[in-house]
Amino acid sequence: GDQSLVLEDVKCRGKVAGKKRKRNQSSADLVEVEASQAEEANQVCGPIKWIDVHHNYEWFATFDVSQPEKMWIAQLESSKDIVIQLHAISGLVNFEKHSYGAVNALYSCLQNKKCFHRVRSEAALAMANTAGEDTDWAALGLLMKYYRESVFNPELFSMSDVKAKKLDVGEQLVSQSVTT
């Protein structure tokens, strides 16, 4: 059946890089090094960049992950998985006060041509949602800059002809999300 909300603290236990052994160590020194390595393995490793709880969608459950803004930014910038990137974008939008770091991370995602077009479109829409007095409306300025560089034709003072630029479908969808 349905279970109520369960709050879990996830502790990361990892292997800390071991010290290099010298060839001429005595057996007492080796025992001491192994004991210190075992002690270090039980310590909490850090820093954790971000957490992916729902890996490979093996569980039939919904997860609400709350993590600091810098972890959402690291998740957006370092992950190659589309769903994780979209989850990071929605996590960045849900903060009450937005920072310049979040706006810059969303803008770099928008500019990254290697990102999937849906992720880039969501980053553009998230930038519109994060624009406010907290960041001195920096997100709107960056959206206008992207619009001028990729969509606007300064010679005609209108949107550039998409056929003339020969944009692919993904670029067309991103440009549409910037203009909305």
C-alpha cells in the first residue's frame, strides 16, 4: 500500500585514496597502514556533488529530493542523463530566492549545443521563471542576449529566416522556447 513520507539521511561511505606503500616496509608498518585505511573507509567521504536516488527507475515510488542549490547546479552541469538534468532544472526553479549561480548554470545549459533540445528548452523557460529582483533581472538580460545571438536578424530588425540558417529541429524548438 501507500506509505507516508519517510525522511532518510543518505551517508556516503567510500574508499579514500590509499597511501602508496614503499617496497621496504616492515610487517608492523603494513598492519598500521591497513588499520588506518580501514578507519578511513568508515569515515564519511565528501564532498558529494549530487545524488541520484531513482537510478534506472527500478522502484515504483516518487521521490522528492531536497538539496542545496550548489548540488542542483553540479547535477545539471556534470550529468549526461537527460532525466537527471531535467530534475536539476526543476530543483533550481523551486527555490524561493534565486542566485546568480543558478541563472548562470541555466544559461550555460541553454548555450550548450551538446545538451538535448528539451533540456535546453526547459533551461530557457526556467530562466524566465527565475528572473526577479533577487538577481536584478539578470536572467531576462541573458535570454535577450541569447535571442539576439541566435534568432534575431539585426539587418531586417526581425526574426531571422530559419531556412536561411538551416537550423535543425532541436534548434528551432529551443528558439521557440526562448521567444515564449
